Amino acid sequence: MHGIQYRQTAKGRDTRSQLLDHIQPNEELTRDQWAERAGLTYEQVRRQTRNLVNSGNIVSRLENGQRYYSLRRNFKGIVGTFLLVLFWGWSVPVEQRLGTNHAAKTSEQHRRFS
């Protein structure tokens, strides 16, 4: 079943989008809960959760015979953003980060106390 490719339709994309609009980060939902929240049938949710898992948008876990779905955490994105900000902080001169007005004030203060 995992190797089978399913044709994705515009209606299916709309349903997947609707599902993703109805789950929050760090939240877990069953298919029944998700169907009720999104106003979809269980069958629509069943089909699209399978597609969302296969595409890597969500993850599922099984606990006591009940399957729970949650948004996939994008660890690479978080780390990448952190590293980008860190690199920017190191590579951009202080005057540019703080603005030229700050540099002018600092220069003026330095002249006053010299």
C-alpha cells in the first residue's frame, strides 16, 4: 500500500489545505476529532491524512490502538533560521545593525568626553 501512487486532485488539495488550517503546532488529533473540527467526513480525513503523511506534512503515532496526527516539526527550518540570524549578527557592522543615528550619537558622546 505504501508504494502505490494516488492521483491528487484539486479537490483533494483543497481538503488537505482545510485540514492543515484546523490543527495547531504541537497539537495531536485523531481522525474523528479532525473531521469534526474541519467539518469534513471521516472518509475525507482518512484519505487526506494518508496523503499528508506520505508527503511529510504530518506525522502519526499509535497509542493504545488509537492513531494520533500532528504537524511535522521542521527542525531544519528552526535551526537554519537561528544560524542565519546568528551569522547576520556577526557579519553586519554594529553601526548598520543599530542604525547610523546610533553611530552619530556615539561619536558625538565620545567627542564630548574627550
